[in-house]
Amino acid sequence: MNKKNIGQNLGTLRRQCGMTQSQIAEQIGVSIDHISHVEIGKGSISLALLLKICKLMNVTPNDILAGEYGTKSADEDNVFQEESEYGVGGDMSLEELNPGDRILMKYMYQFMVNRRADPKMEED
């Protein structure tokens, strides 16, 4: 995953939603500078902030991470967020996921690995 591509995807989706960087920053509790840095590819985004942005803009993580703009709402695809937020859910095998979700999990896993390897990404 490329920070510049993620930032471009975020900017495109933000504009499609008719939102400003300021509105997103205020709604998710970060600075406007942070959103700006993410959009220009100089900043990174934590998984928690990614999920907040997805819920706010009603998009999926795949929309932002991979630029695969879908028609499903964030509420439909963010089952992980809802389960983790309320402490429910169970084990799920990767074989149970559809191909699109497997790709998403791969991107999310790689993002987390990269984030751990780069201490500068922990600034969220």
C-alpha cells in the first residue's frame, strides 16, 4: 500500500461526499493538518481512524486503502468495527470470507505490519 494512493483515495471520496478536511477532522477528533498530511501522502492513518472516517463518509476501508469504490455502506462492511466495539463476535476462518474481503484483510494486515515497522506511523 502506498500512502500517496491512500491519500488520493481519501481526498477523492471526501470531495464526493461533499465534505471538507475541516469537517472530517472535527468529526473524528484529529487536526486539519493530520487529514491534509494523509491526503498528500505525507501522513499515515491508524486503523481506528480509518474506521471512523469510513463510518463518517459511509464508505468501506477498501474504498480508501485500495481505491475499490463499492456500493456497500460502511455499516455493512465494518462488521469488524461493530464487533470489536461491543465485544461480541467469534473466530472466523479466512476460508469463510469472500474474495473481496480476503483482499481487504490482506491490505489491512500489510498496513498494520508497515505501521509497526515504522515508528513515525504511530503518531495518530
